[in-house]
Amino acid sequence: MSLLPKVLPSSRREGRTFLANLLQAEISLAEGSPERAVAVFEKTALPVPPAMQDMVDLVAYNVPFNKDVLARAYLLKGDIDRAITEYEKLITLDPAIPARFLAHPILHYRLAKLYEQKGLKAKAVEQYQKFLDLWKDADPGLPEVDDAKKRLAETLHPSPVKK
């Protein structure tokens, strides 16, 4: 991190610092330290998107696709409400926030599962349907697609409870 200002021109520093912090947070999660991941990534400034004509930087701006390290860290800490808030931020364009990342469809699936855990069935259904609509042409056998179809069916048509 201390080398970033020395090796990067100032025009690229914001985006590269974001990616370095994202990587640090991912490493912290992999090491089983969601608290450290949160500490690193909560302070991370979101980069402003590059100009539309700069296609290489525009593609790089959206990679990696998920960028849900903070939501996953909150989830590992057991804070489902904050995880939900983070996923909602990732799938919603807010005019007040200059960052404009593409939302990977898997984020809808992960958010739907959290809504389901919280008993928010209508919201879960909406997100499962959005996920399945976005991935309607996905390769067969993807576990998330199969699971979303199953969960959606169970949420829409729950099995009667046996006594």
C-alpha cells in the first residue's frame, strides 16, 4: 500500500487504491477475519468511473464483478441487516454516489437468500426472479440457478406442514 503513490500516476491512483483495498479485504476474509475486512473496506473510497471512450479502463473498472466483500464480511460477523444493506447498495444506482459499477446477477441471488433468512418473502421472490431472468440463458447445471429455482418454487408454493 505504501508503494502505490510512488508507482502510480495520480490519475490512476484512486482506482488502483480501491482495488488494493478490495484485495486486502478479500485476503482478510479468506484468513477468517471479517472484522479486519470491514475495517479496511469501510474506509475505502469508491472510484469514479472512467470516461466512456476509454474502453480498457472502463472494463477494468468493473472487474472483479462482485465487489461484495463488505456484505460477505458483515454476513460472517452475523450482521445480516448490514449485509442486506450492502447488497442493496451494490444493485442500486444512487445518483448521490459517483461510482457506477455493473451489478453481477449473482448479487441478486445472494440478496434473495438473505431476504429469505429474514422472512422477507416478497423481497426474496423479487430478487430470485430478477436473478433467474438475468441468467435465463445460463449454462445448465449451475448450482446457483438450480438453487434459486428451488427456493423460488418453495417460497411461492410452500409445502403444507405435517402434524
